[in-house]
Amino acid sequence: MNRISRIRHKVHFKSVIVIFLIVGIIISSYFGLQLGLNTSVPFRVVESGSMSLTLNFIKGPPYSLSDFFLTIEHPFDRTLDTGDMIVIQKVEPKDLNTNYPNSDIIVYKPPTDPTGTPIVHRIVEVQKIDGTLYFQTKGDGNPSVKYPAIPSENDWDSHTIWHTGKGVTSDAIEGRVIMRIPLLGWVTLLMKQNSLALPLIIGIILLLVVLEFVVPIVREKKKRV
């Protein structure tokens, strides 16, 4: 093996090590966040515009690239936009901040459909009924009364969406939002609605692997022949 070949092999070996290190760091970080934040789902993606003060007309799928470019204009609003990645922390319901408009944004299961897509809204009120805490919530961009204006009871989700009159029970709450990463979730949203997106990404990764490792080996063998 000549000197150039040895250098190439070392470069390929280092590339493999780097790839495994990156994968290892991502996996360990995810499990570390699960433990540190006390939740099995530390990340979620905002799928509607109900928390956005400027883009609440983006309600949900199907999404398009035009929706993505619209959110670029307001990536650092005080509230949440469609396509934001959020970090969730599990806390005791009694420890949640209910002092609107500086109250916590929470992630919870829809009271009328616990298996449905979780809702991300801000707490506007809390009440205790028969020993159970019920949290009234509202999307910052819903409806006509937008954050931080004080909403009336008719603007609360329990009145306009579920008609239960009580609100979100403490056991339906997954946690509170402690961090927002603008735009990062758009990849997930576009993949979720497009069945070809995931195979395309896998294909691109495989192509890069072939170009990085297989092609140089084939070229080296041809040179020897």
C-alpha cells in the first residue's frame, strides 16, 4: 500500500468514526434530555398557527414551502409559530405558572380525543374542582383577543373548542415549554405529510455514503489493475 492509499484509508476511517460519534451524541443527548426533563417526549413540533400573533392563518396540514417562507419573517416572536421545535419539561401541575400573560405554555392531550395530536397553548386560568386542578388555556393568536390582552371566558379553549366548561385536567398535561427553536421542525412537518420525503432523505444519505467510501475504493482498485 503506497503512501497516498494509506492517507485515504485514514481519512475514510476518521470519517466513519466521526459519523458514529455524531450518531452517538444525538442518541445519548436525547436519552439524557428524557432523564433531565423527566419526560418521554422532550421534543415536539408546533403544527398549527394558533400560538402565533402574526401567522395564525396557518392552521395545519397540508403544508407548503410558501408556509415555511412566511414563518421566516417572524422566527423570533415572543410566542410560537408553525414549524417551531419546542423543548418540553415535565413538572408538577401545582408548580405551573398560571399568572397570565406571563403564564406557562403547556403541552397537553386533547380532552375530547386523548390519542389525538397534543395541543400547545398558554394557561389563562386555573381552578380546583373536587380536589382536581383544571387549567383553562388559549392559543396566543386565538381568537380575536390576542396575547397579551386579557381574554374573557368566552375566549377560553374549554368554551370555544371542547364545551366542557372545566378545562384541561392535570393528568392530561405532558409538560411545559421551556425552549423554542425556530423553523427546525419544518423538516418534520414536510416529511409527515409527504410519503416520499423520508425515502428521499434516506436515498441522499446512502448516496453520500457511496460517494464518500465506495467510489474511492473502486477507483483505487482500477488504478491497481
